[in-house]
Amino acid sequence: MNAEQVWIVDDDSSIRWVLEKALKSADISCTSFSNANDILSALDFSQPQVIISDIRMPNMDGMTLLSRINDAFPDMPVIIMTAHSDLDSAVNAYQGGAFEYLPKPFDIDEAVSLSQRALDHVQEQSAKKSASTSKPAGVGIIGEAPAMQEVFRAIGRLSRSSISVLINGESGTGKELVANALHSHSPRQNAPFIPLNMAAIPKDLIESELFGHEKGAFTGANSVRQGRFEQAHGGTLFLDEIGDMPIDVQTRLLRVLADGEFYRVGGHNPIKVDVRIIAATHQNLEDRVAKGEFREDLFHRLNVIRVQLPSLRERKEDIEQLAKHFLSLAASELGVESKSIAKESIKFMQQCDWPGNVRQLENTCRYLTVMASGKEILVSDMPAEISAAPQVQSDDNGIGDWQQLLSIWVDKQLQSGERDILANAVPEFERICLDRALNFTHGHKQEAAKKLGWGRNTLTRKLKELY
């Protein structure tokens, strides 16, 4: 069987002929059938990778055929064609399990592109199945970018150690995941891993959370309560957003790190603990030390080994792998079929800024699992908050995409409620073109006018208007 094979079923011979010619021109082998019964009989002996079916056919319609194919070959993409390009037709096709919906009359290039996407989907699903059988189950840290490989090496080097580690990275880069990996690959792996986010706890409760309290220590303390240090005894205490820890609590933490013991709030008996500290922050602790907002001696206690996590912007080569992983996870959580993602969508995602980093990408994949209309995620499915913030890429000559820059500028003007956007933009556009043309021609006005497609008088007038 050819690696790229499409079967077409339509009672209209002209449609079959047009599709066959177009697909074969694109080096996609295909076979056509005039009715649903013939294609079902052929499926008993061999199977294509993709089927394109009309919806209105004699004897058996396309929706019935789609149901029969889905029952027998649930992973086979079926593209449904219909002359009724309305919402109900599209919804019925998708609900029936169609890979995509192609309204008639269709554009030939669109039909070929859609067929190729379906073939790519088959290959991707096949690769995903191979990967799932060759890799152990479980969620790990994903990344092939050089910066992530450095993180993996650091985890490996620290696997036999219980030394303190400070993790630096922007919000959403996966600091707790790395902390958990450091614990899981350490001699303390069978003991507790206790996380605590400093930024999520009211300041007046932090001491009680860390060190526990005795009964009657304060209003509402109706019983003895263990703090996170006691809970983490023998294991690892992960202090996330350590930069937000109040100065007075920093002093108590420093004493615990130095002496290996502490007192519960309201307590009089010292409690000895054996705890490894892994701290994390998105802030520059050196700056906070310089401003007197973080104790220098505590900083040096924590900063024995530092692990720097890259932002998603710095590891864009990992976005495809991460997106596919998160789409699979989201589908599993929601109990739905995992969606594939088009190559154009991956390229688009790699151009986005991702201020929320991996966490934002994960949430976007959850959104796409629910909201993307087809089985394959297209650029048009992307949520507005990431569609509005692509980074400007450069072409082979190193020249930025000015249209993309202009789009971003227009979006900002619209969002800020500006009026007369075009009236403001055109003079600025002309001024820049005029300025660069004069610069290129070394101030020669007639030559600059020719470059711009203006007459000499127009250029002179524009100089007066724009400068």
C-alpha cells in the first residue's frame, strides 16, 4: 500500500476526476469510488490512510458511511464534502467523527492541503503510538533545547547530594517540577517532598505554616499543629517564591538552617529536623539583598547551587513537543480524543511571546482541546490572547516583517480606544519611506522621488507636510 493513499467516494464523476487529478499532481496516490457500498467492500481487503466522502449519495449517504468507517477503523481520518455549507452540516460532520468538513464548491488547493493535513495526522498518530509503547508512563520534564539539557545535567550531578539548591526562573517555567525532580533523584526520594509557596500565604501565617504552633499559641490555635519543617523531616522542603518571605521569617529560617532545630509558635521545646531546602524565585535576589529586602547571609546559605530555568522564549524548539504532550494530557483529563496540531500552528506558536511560559502553553492546550472545531488544530483556532502577541521574525536578509509590526501597532491602537488610526498611520508611513529614500540616495531628491514612485513636486510637498 502506498504510504500516501487517499480514497474518494462521490457519485459525481466530475468531482472524482478533479480530485484525482489534483491529488496526483501533488504526488498523493488515490483511488475513487462512485458509491458507499463499493468502498465498504474494498475496505475488507485493504485500507487507505484517508477517505474523502460526499455526504449526498444514493443508497447510502456520507454520514452513514462515516459511522460505518468510524466503527471499523476509528483512527482513519474521513473528510466530508457537502454542498450545504451551513452550520448544521458542519456540526453534524464533526459530531459524526469527521476529520474535517469541506464545503462545495471547494478550492482545489484547499482540498489538496486538507488531504495532506489528514495524511500528516495519520503519521503523527502513528508516531505517538510508537512513542507511548517505547517510553515509560509518567509525567517528566520535557525539553531538547540546550538550556534545558543544562538543567537535566544539573539534576544528574546533584542526584547523590542533599545540598541546598536555588532555582531561578520566570513564573510558569516549571520551578516546582524541577524541584520535585531534584528530590526524586536524590537519596531522600522515599521521604516527603513538601512544597510551600511564600507568595500564596498571608504574612502573619507564614511562621505557623513553616514551624507549626502549640495549642493556645494564638486565637484560633485550638490544637497542636505540625509545620512544614516537621512534615518534611528526612525529605525536602521546597520554598517557592522565597523572595517574598518577610525579613523576620528569614531570620528564623536562617537559624533553622544553621542549627537544624526550631521552636513551634508558642512552644518552648526545640524540635530537631533533618530537611533539605530547595528554594525558588522569579526575582533577582542579589538586587533584593542590595536593597535590604533579603538577608545576605540567608542568600549565601541558599545559593550553594543555582539552577537557572530558561523561559519558553529561550527554548522555542521545545514548543512542538510540549504542545503535543499537553494536548495528550488535556484529552486524557477530559476523556476526549487527543487532537493533532498543524505544522502552521506549531510555527505560529513558536513566534509567540508566551509571557506565562510553559504554564500558559499548557492552559492554551487545554483551551484548544475544548474549543478547536476539528480534530486538527489550526492557526485560526488560537485564542486571542496569544494571537495578539507574535514576535516579529526576520527574513533571510535580516529584515523584520514590517506588516506584522504594523498589525501589532494597529491592535494596540484599537484596544486603547484610539480613533483616526489610518489618518495617523499614513503620514508616519510616508515620512519613514521618504526619510529612508533620501538617506539611500544621499539627499538626491529627484532620485528619491523616482524610488518612491512620486514626482519631484510631490516629494517637495511631502517634505513640507511631514517635517
